[in-house]
Amino acid sequence: MKDLQSTKAMWLKGGLFLVIGLMSAAILLVENWNWRTALLLALCVWGFCRAYYFAFYVIERWVDPQFKFSGLGSFLVYLWRSRR
């Protein structure tokens, strides 16, 4: 797959990800509103954001600066190979 080069397409992609996340959260909360669900949803989003940050920024900057990840699949391959 070719790298995305267009700045406008990158902004559109980021905006669409935001829309997907907001709509999904809104639907979950409308269907099952309570404070516990809202808190767990917020913690889930926060936790996955931190894991994503770790998978790319932390690994590339401090754990293995030689390796450049191109996506979550690349990160999983890196983990699999580093276990050996």
C-alpha cells in the first residue's frame, strides 16, 4: 500500500476517525446510559490511546530506535520476532 501523501486527505482521515469514535460513544451511551458505562468507556478510550502511543512513540524513541513501524501489524510482527 502506498503512503498517504496528501495533507488534505490526512486531515479528512483524522476527522473521520474522530467522527467514528464520537458517534460510537454516543450510541453506546444513549443505549445504556449510566455513570459506570460512561466512566468505563472513557477509561477504555484513554487506555487504548496510551497503548497506541506506547506502541509507536515509546518503542521507536527509547526501546528500539532502529526500527520504524508502519502500523499495528508491523508492531505485532516486531513483538513476535523480539520474543525469540
